[in-house]
Amino acid sequence: MNNIVIIAKREAKAYFSTPLAYIFISIFCGLTAAFTFYLGAFIERGQADLAPFFESHPWLLVLLVPSISMRLWAEERKTGSIELLMTLPITSLEAVIGKFIAAWLMIAVALILTFPIWVTINILGNPDNGVVISSYLGSWLLAGQFLAIGSALSAMTKNQVIAFVVSTAACFVFVMSGLETVTQALEGWMPSYILLAVDTMSSLDYFEEFTKGIIDARAIVFYITTIVFWLFINVVVINLKKAK
Amino acid sequence: MANFIVLDNLRKSFGNIVAVNGISMTVDKGDILGFIGPNGSGKSTTMKMATGFLTPDMGTSHICGISMNKHPKEAKKLIGYLPEGAPAYGEMTTIGFLNFIADVRRLSGKERSLKISKAIDRAQIKHVLNQQIDTLSKGFKRRVGLSQAIMHEPKVLILDEPTDGLDPNQKHHVRQLITEISRDTAVIVSTHILEEVDAVCSGVILINKGNVVLNGSAKDLRSKLANHNAVNIKLRPENLENCKRLLLTLSSISKIEVHEETQHNVNLKVLPKENMIIITDVAKVIADNKLPISDISVDQVRLDDAFRKLTTNEIGISNE
């Protein structure tokens, strides 16, 4: 068995042997349902698609993913188990990837468990299931990006609350950077290349492509590169700060 | 190659504070090195560098000839390490944790179950296998950490305060275990319990403020005190002067101190020159002159005193 798999297995067990996974999954499913039916007027709008369901995802993930990622490294550093982990024949990179994969898979489980809403829409009408699948994929990639950001930030502190707040803020920035209000506010006084950078870094824009049923290579590359980038930062931070 | 652990001139600073200032040591197969020093003297930092958790600013750590710096993964395979405070994953059960370690150590099949059960037996944790580690007492946590460190029967065992938090029975058991394991292993044990040094260690390194103060044996440590091999005599006050006069004729004696003088008794401490063993000479003088004494004994230097002398300036006596 590969070290990454060993770490991921241990982490996954930890999620499901504590209430963490169950609470996360229940709250995620509960909140998506609440957003869809009450705020999204799922029934009243009379359309056979899951747009109101997926529209809520970026905002829920901004809040919920950091609640998973905050413990990834802050807890290891706080309890000192990082010293055990890093003196086993495992590299920092393997540990970072293993932990990331376990958390990302747990989020995948949460997404899969929202299937009743997909069943519902198929009973009520004839939705475009391709769009539904690409939306789920977009949602999962977005969660992966938030998770990578949160994991790297979690390595910077021993305090899980700080890790949570800072990660939420960082993920929020990534979502907000695509909104017109933000780009408009920057327009005129910021150089155009920064505007362009802010606009292209928007996680929300790429996510919306997925919800339209478009699986664009650029979007996938965007998410994968940001995940790789933040996990790289994560490894660097671990190596620098593990003993402090 | 008998030098299982070779640390060469390890240095580490945190900001302006020099935690470890050029520490070197070698530990051979079969040796148990007692690594002692006051809190904050750099013991744990040294062990963290030896095990590859910390990268030294300078110097190298070699485990069975493998450089920790160049081949950390290979070197770490040969080490069993119990970090300070025996950290573990608190939400796991003891057996779950041991299975995880067995995975990481690439143990499989029959060898795996054999080594896991051997580690359980050796650390005596059979009764807590299905308990969550967070709910265990300090002593059991320590022993779970120990079982983790010894499971793969490493060539090098590095234990940071392994008996901290154990009761006297458990301490005894852990010391026996360390002695048993050391036959095929090079062991470093850090401790601030000096009786441990006497009980298990073949060598001792004392550090203070990041520097090696003493590298030798427990005997060497004791000899650093002037009253090493001193003789205590108890007698009646009226015989004091006569006794002092006769003893001072011995060439092996440096001086005589008078302690605890009461109406009926006085205690003499006869200090030797250069740690010489003087009890025979002293006894002979007493016997030859038929001096009426009520007690005579060799002063048992406590390692604690030697430790304090070498790491503070509180006890200033020395014969050097």
C-alpha cells in the first residue's frame, strides 16, 4: 500500500469514527435543501432543473469546507502528533496529499448524498441530466479548491479557529473576485492587468460554466492548478513550521 | 558497522536563541545512552534533529551509516521514536493506531500480526486495545507510544522521556523492556530522572544550554563531585579532636568537615584527594587506635547533586 493511501485511509477513518463526517454531511444536505426549496423557490419556479440547488453551493462551501480543512494540520500541530507523523518514513508531500484526498472524498460523499433532490427532479420533470452531472463535478472541484486553500492555511497555525476564519475569508475572496460589484469597484484605479487577474481568478465564473453544462478544459485546468499550487504552499509551510 | 547512531556537531537556533550548540555523539549496537540535562537544555531539540523531524542548521545525523539529510525516508525506516509527551491520534483506538503504524512500517501477513502482538505484549497494553487513545491515562498513553516505537524492531530506538507519568511498577517494567531491546539495538533515552541512568544506561551524556557538559558513565558523573568516595563517621564529641588528628595523618585525605554537632553526637565527613577510595585507610586508623565511633559509611553521592553541580553553580565544591 502506498503511503498516500495509508494516510488517506487513516484520515477517512478518523472522519467517520468521530461525529465530524456525519454532522458535516447532514448539515450540508440540510442546508442545500433549505436553500433550494425556500430561497430558490424550487417548486414555484416550475422548471425541471437544479439551478437553485447548485447556485447555493459556492456560498455553502465557503462556510463548510473550512470547517473540515481547519483541523487538517492545526490539530496535528496542536497535539504534537505531527512529530510522530513526520518521523515515520512518510514525506510531507505524501502526508499533504493523503489528508487532502480523504477530506475531498468525504465532501464527495456529502455531494452524492444530496441525490434525493436529483431523483425528485427526475420524477417531476425531464431535466438535462448532463447538466446535473457537470454541475456536481463543478461543485466538487470548487470544494477541492477551497479545501486546498484551507489545508495550506491550517498548516500556518495551531489554532483551529484562526484557521477556520482565515480560510473562510480567503475562499470568500476567491468567490467574490468574479462578481461585477468587485470588478467595478476596482475599475479605474487598479491597473488593467490586476483587474484581469482578479477576474480570471474567480472561482465562481468557472463554477457557473459547469452549471450551464459546459465542461471547459480551461475551468478544469484552473481548478487543478490552484489545488496543486495551494498543496505545494501547504508542503512548504509544513516543512518550515512543523516544529514551531 | 557497529556505530548505529552518529550525530556530528548538530546545531540549531530558533531566532536568537541557540538551542543546540554543536552536539556530537555515537551510540553503538547494544548501548543505552542516557541523555540528560535540565528542562530547556536542548535534549528534545537534539532528538528531533536525530530523527529527522527538525533540519539542523549545521551538522549531520547518520543512522546505520545512512544520512538523515540525504536519505530521510530510508533513515527513518530504521528508527523507532517516542516523541516527548507520546503524541498519538487521540480519536483512534489503540489497536487502530497500531494497525496504522503497521501499515506505515509495511508489515504484512503473518509477520504483521506477530509483530503487533509482540509490541502489545511488551508494552503491556492488552487491556486497552479497544479503547480510544484520548480516554487513556497518561501511563497507558506513554506505553501505547512505546509500543508504536518498538513494533518494527528498529535498529535505533530514540525515546524522549519514556517513563514520564508512569508509576514505579511501570517504570521498572519499561526499564526492563529497554534493557531487553538494547541487545540488538542502539538506544538513546532522554530523561530527567537520574535513577534511570543508574538503572539502565551504559553511558551518559549531560547537556546544558545546548552544550555537552559530560560524556562518559554514571561513575564519571559522580566523580565530578568533591565528596565522591567521602567517608561519614559518627562519634561522641569528646573523641572529635583525637579522631581528627589521627585521620589527618593519612596522605589520601584532603580535608575533614564537621557536620551536625550536638551534645551527644557529631558527624564527620572525611573528603578524599582525587576521588581516592579511603574507607579502608580510615577504617584502619580507627581500628588501630580503637577510636570509639558509632557509625561509619561511604558517602553515597546522589546523581542529582552531580547533575545540579554541572548544570548550575549552586554546589560549588570540586577537587579539580
